[in-house]
Amino acid sequence: MRKKLVKALHDAGARLLLGTDYGNPFVVPGFSLQLELVNFVDAGLSPFQAIRAGTSGAAEFMNAASEWGTVAVGRRADLILLEGNPLEDVSIVSKPVGVMMRGKWHSQAELTSELEKLANRFGPSE
């Protein structure tokens, strides 16, 4: 039912965005976006349409299209480097080689290390 609703809304011209969980204290931002991308594609959107909902579409909605949402000179440098093409398989976004965030490169090893720190900090204590 929800998948049909998402597709119908998109087909009717509704502007769909990713990031519905942001602000939830039990969710680490980013991981749920990966699932949302897959859910949008499962609902019938193309990978491009799903990715756009979290990039340029979100920037347009936030009146920030001149700052972020697309790759261009002078825009905020937040990018994910992937080994595959997310337009062929959107789930590849869950396997980044690295991330450029606020103009600083973070390798897969750094990302894994930071995730382990988070898990140790917030995981179950023994």
C-alpha cells in the first residue's frame, strides 16, 4: 500500500524528499537514507529519481540549491565515492569507498573506525 502511495504521489508531481528520520535520537543520520533510497526504487521510482530526492530536490526544497545538492564549483563539498554506479543499483550507496564531508576526505577505514567508536559509546554495556 505505501509503495503504491509513494509512486502515485511522485507521478502526480508531489515533491518527495529523503531524510524523514533526521532528529530521531535513536537513528544515526545517513544509514536510514540508504534504506529510503532502496524503498523509493522499490516503490517504482528510478534510481535517479530516488537519488534526486536526497540531493538537488532536497536543496531546492530548502531554498539552498545555490549552496548544495549538485556538484559544481563553489558548492558545499559533500560527496560519497562509490565503487559502482548507483543509477544501476542504488543499494551500492551503503558501501562507500569514502566520503568527502565539508571539504575533508574520510576514507572507508576512518568511517569504520568512527562507527566502532559510536557502537562502543552507545552500544549495550556488559
